[in-house]
Amino acid sequence: MKVIALAAAWVAACAQLAHAEIVIDRMWSTTYDYSKVQELSDPQIKFVDGQALTASVNVTAAASVKSQQYDAIGIQVQENQLAQLVDTFGGGVTDSVAITLQDFKSKHPKDYDDLLHLLFSQDAEWHAKGGVGLNTVRVPLGACDFGAAPYTYDDTEDGSEDPKLELFTIKKAPKLWQTLHDIVAIHPGLKIISAPWSAPGWMKDGADETQPLFGGNLKEGMEEVYANYLVKAVSEIKQQEKLDIYALSLLNEPQIQKLEYPTMKMSATQAITVGKLVRTALNKQGFEKVKLLTWDHNWDNTEYALQVLNADPTPWDGTAWHGYAGQPSSQKVVHDAYPDKETYFTEYTEVTQYFSEPYKNMKNTARNLLIGSIRYYSRSVVLWNLVLRKDEDGFTTPHLPNVCQNCNAAVLLLPDSTDALAAADPNHTKTVAEAAGDAKKDKRRRRSLWRRADDVKPDTTTQELKPQTGSAVAGGGEKAEAIQAKDVVDAKKTGTNSVYETSLFKRSSDFSVLSHLSTAVRPTGASKEYSKRIGVSSTDEITELGGRLLAQAFRQDGVKPGVSRFSLVLLNQNDHYETDVWENATAVIAFRGQIANVTTLPGLYTLSWEAPTVDTSAAAKTPLPAKADGAAADAKPAS
Ligand SMILES: *[C@@H]1O[C@H](CO)[C@@H](O)[C@H](O)[C@H]1NC(C)=O
Ligand SMILES: *[C@@H]1O[C@H](CO)[C@@H](O)[C@H](O)[C@H]1NC(C)=O
Ligand SMILES: *[C@@H]1O[C@H](CO)[C@@H](O)[C@H](O)[C@H]1NC(C)=O
Ligand SMILES: *[C@@H]1O[C@H](CO)[C@@H](O)[C@H](O)[C@H]1NC(C)=O
């Protein structure tokens, strides 16, 4: 009996090898209505013989209800077009995030521990529960817009200069370091990317008269002192907190001068000088591995980064980008000029007032970052604040006055989760009664102060990138009447993954977007490597990032001996340009001459399957044509 069974198994195994059946066995779903936030299933969809679509098939909504035939869109996966490794994803840990989390910790230590595991644990057990497995945080060096008070690591009382940095201290952000230690305890491999928002006031001129950290420029002649300040930050963080900085930018957003929070302008000429000094000093002090990134600002300017790299590329490891203005394809301009330099996406948040539901936030972020930024060589998706407290009004706190009150965060802590007083008294210096009074006042003030369009970060990206909007709600500007944020930022009740939808916190669209990327690229099985982007095309990409079904594909080798896992992120944005007519779409996925049909509701999906690894040594030498000019070639069906 046993022998026969073994023989049968052997025969079956041989048959399988000859016709290795490829099956989509994992699917993570986030539906437009948030009936599923991040839900895992095994759809067992087989790749079968069939014709790849070379043009979309359109079905009218009326017909599709009757016939169950949906718009069909050809998705072609080009496994041998290997591009960059995508291995960096997470969000900002600002003072606001640290204050909020430490407050949560003191009130609900067990839930805090669960939440950090949900965000950062790399264990399969947490992944299966819907954990994101983040591996990156972005940490401001000194204060940014999200915190309790403006400060730098070297403030002097009277504005006098401290060129030897004798007053330097990183201890002004104690909650930040404690928070990072808590995260590193869960994920020791955490990557910390960092940037200051401003130099100390005494290194600047032209700033706000009463608050030298707001606005102004790096003074001519202060380049060397500023470089020393940056390197000292890296070195003190290592010595005192035992934390390694993974990547450093000279300055967050060097071309804005806002007056409401720490900002500073630094010219490209200054960046060239400071960059060289920083690189030299880092190397001398044993920090060769710290990556030095230039720009760290919006997609609407490629000149700055090019000017810096043209002067001398050697100090730099790459370029960092934000998504509040311009188009992700800007990344390609700099990449093409310097293909050996790395590309990182380091900041974006949705301002929730403009969007009446999580789907729109998710769609914008997924389209511009998961599809757009990664298509244009980004190794990372790093969103802005990772965790904020959402108070009863729906606004997120804490932050400096006149700073975005309804910026999204991946996780929103609900009012009961933290001490409500903490937001009003981040330093814990007031008596309970005083703080309670402030909290009430602050709430009244905020209630009467619905944010106007010009109070929040500009949202030009969304407007520019949107496909023809027709009668759709505009992405910003005039249409920005007050929508109560509490109706806006909440993901509705989740589906089966409800364990981590607690009464204390909610997962937002940012959480979903990061989850999908993580699902697609984190090491699985025996692989120790993150995935690489591979070629993919959609027959429905009518305009750049426009159309009903957008795709991004990844490949990870070595998940088992001789086996690769392929992941496909699909953004079904078949909502008829936001007219709220939700229509299913079928992706006809072509892979190795076979097809698999997957029907989805509007939403975000990550599918994956295993297949024997094929030798790509020759193919790997063929550079991947970037989508903007290679879309037509990409769309050809595989032979
Ligand atoms: C499907 O519709 C889109 C836009 O609605 C159009 O651009 C495309 O040509 C249509 N495809 C077919 C096969 O009719
Ligand atoms: C917190 O402390 C800082 C530094 O001492 C101070 O400047 C700031 O005003 C304090 N913030 C609040 C809200 O009390
Ligand atoms: C997949 O969908 C396409 C387009 O609707 C259809 O022509 C094809 O027969 C389907 N194939 C399978 C295997 O279902
Ligand atoms: C759309 O597709 C989903 C998933 O396949 C299915 O459950 C649902 O019934 C479809 N909706 C319509 C209106 O056909």
C-alpha cells in the first residue's frame, strides 16, 4: 500500500513539474467601502491557457449587472524586467507621535505593546493578523510642525552664537528616544531616516522676528557650523541612545519658508558645500554607512537636486522626494541623469478635509506612491505622522498652532486611548485643573476654526494627477467647505480582521496603503531579501496614472529553493471619476503565456503566487524601460 501511494505521489510530483500549475494563493483586499480594511484570503485562482488582452473590454454598468461580465483590463507581468529593490517603508515619528504614544503607553500599556507589534513586528504571526511589518521611521532632528514646542539641539537663550556647539543636546526630545527604543525592541533592524526642519536660530538670518526657528535662511558663512551640527546629531544619537541613523537629509523641504513652524531655506549652492563637509566628517567619524540624501522636497522641482549632483555626485547616496506638489515622474528625471544614485520617497499625508471617505485618501496615496513613486525608482514609501490622537472633533493632535489639524496618520488613537489632557499639556507641567481648562478652551477654539483651504498643505498633486474629473469633486481649493473631520478620517468597521480594530485606535487609509506595500515586498519563506520591482503594464492606462486599473509588480527569489514569489498590487479605481458609481473590473493577468482572471470591486488588492525561478542573468542586463515612454512596448502580450 505504502509503496503504491509513494509511487503515485512521485508520478503526481513529476506531472506537476512538467506542467507546474501556477496559482494565486494569497490576496489582500481593501475595498472602497472599507468593508474590508486589510483582509487576507486564498482565492486559489489558477493561471490557465488563454489570450492576453491587448485592449480593455468595456461593459456598460447596466449590462454587467445582468451578465456578470465586467470591464476587463489586460495586466501584463514582465518578470524579467528587474528594477530597484523596494525595501523601505514606514512613517514619521515626530514629537507629536512620540508624545501621543507615550501617553497611550502610560494609560494602556498592553494595547500600546500590541499596537507597536501591529506596526513593526516582523513575525509571521503578526503579519497573519494584519500587521504591517514596517521597517522605517522618519525622525526630525529637533522640532518640526508636529510637536509641542519649537526647539533645536542647540538653542541659546539670547540668540548669541555657539559655534563650538557647547550647548548641543539631543535631550530635548525625551519621549522621542523612549518611543524609538520601544520600537527597536520589537524590530532591531529598524531604519531611521532623519532631517532637521531648521538650523538653530543663531545660524540663520531673515527669520521671524519673535521666533528665529520659523522661516529665514542658513546664514552665509554658517555652512561648516551647520555641517558640524548635523554630524554631531548623528554621533550623539549613536553614543547616547545607541541608535543608528540609516539616512540623513541636510534639511527637510529646503525651499519653503513657512512662518508657523520650524523651516529654513537652503540654496543648492549651500547644499553642495554642506553636503561635502557632512560626508567627509561622517566618514572620518566612522559613519560611512549613513546614506546622505539631497532635496527631500516636492516633485515640482528637479533643478535643485540636479544642480547639487552636477556639482559633485560623490557625497550623495541619492535623492529624497515629497508628494505635495508636482508629479512622481520627476523622480525619473533625476534617476535618468544619475542612475547609480538611489531614490527615496520620504513624506506625504492626505489632508482629510478634502475627501469625504477613506477610499479617496487610499486611492490618491496608492496611485501616487505605490504605483507612481515606485514606478519611478523609489525604494521607499514613507508617509508622514504614523500615529496621532484624533479628538472628539475629529481633528488630529497635538501639533503647533496653525499647523494642519486634519492631516491623516496611519493609526488614529481615539479619545479614550490617551489622557485627553496630554494634548493640551504635552510637557506635563500644569496642574490637572489648569490643563483641563486649556483643553476645553482649545476645543472651543478648534470648533470655531474650521480649517480653510489655505491653512493646510497645498494639495496640488491630487489636482494635477487626477484623470479627467468631469463632475467630480475638486481636489482642493474652492470646494473645501467644512466637512467634519470625524466623518472623514474613520475607516468604517473592518471585516474579518476586527481584532485590531479596537475601541482605542483605528487604522486609516495610510495604514492600508503601507500594508499593501509591505505584503508585496517583505521577505517571505526562506528569502531574506525584499522584493524587486518588475515590469508590468495595464491596457487601461489612458493617461499617466489615469484609468480604471493600475498595477505594480514585484518579484522575490529564493522563497523556496528554485522558487520565486510574484506580487501584484492592483488599484481598481473604477469609480467613474468619483461619481460614486462603483463598478467591478476584471484583471486579465498575463504571466508566462497564461492568464488568470481576477474580479475586484474598486479598492486596493495585492495578489501573489509562486512560480519556478527562471534564469534571468541575461534578461537582468536589459534595463527596464520607464513607463512614461515605454508603456506601448510593455503592453505587448508575452510570446
Ligand atoms: C474603454 O473605455 C475607455 C475610456 O472610457 C476608452 O479609452 C477605451 O478605448 C475603451 N476601450 C474599448 C476597447 O472600447
Ligand atoms: C513645553 O516646554 C517648552 C520648553 O521648555 C516650552 O517652550 C513650551 O512652551 C512648553 N509647551 C507648553 C505647551 O507648555
Ligand atoms: C477572462 O476574461 C476575459 C475577458 O472578459 C475572457 O475573454 C476570458 O474568457 C476569461 N478567461 C477565463 C479563463 O475566465
Ligand atoms: C463585484 O465583484 C465582487 C468580487 O468578485 C462580487 O462579490 C460582487 O458581487 C460583484 N458586484 C457586482 C455588482 O457584480
